[in-house]
Amino acid sequence: MAFAESKLEAPCEELGHESAAEDLYRMGLVYSTGLGVAVDYVMAHKWFNLAALRGYSEAKTSRKELADYMSTEEIAAAQKAAREWLALAN
């Protein structure tokens, strides 16, 4: 999986509609690697998906790679979580 060379930090659920795509991508990295949290592929996919929607190309790659380890149900849950976040962030 592709990883950013930037510093990872603990999760911050306060990311909103103004958050940069790179910040959303970092959240995906946090959850996909378990940095300070339990590894959670659904949450990681959610954040990668949101970053990808904002045009962050590395997020598209990471999301695709992560999906190879996920069930159809997990991917659906991640997509639903991303839609819910978008609704709340706007």
C-alpha cells in the first residue's frame, strides 16, 4: 500500500468540509496502519474515499489496494460512512 512520507497523527474526527484532501488521506493511513487506534479497514476506506473524491491520487491507489482485503459488505459500509460524513460536513 502506498504511504505518504508526511507525519501521521492520531485520529481527529473534527475534519469537516473545509479539510484538505491530504488530511483526509492521512486519516485513512492512520486507520489502515493502526497508528494510535485499532486497524479498521472500513474507516480507512472511508477516509481514502473522501480524499479520492477531492482528487488526491494516492488515496485512489490506497483505496483500491485496501479493497482487496475487504468483503463486499465492508466496502458498502465504508461507502455509506463516507456518504454520511459528506452529508454532515456540508
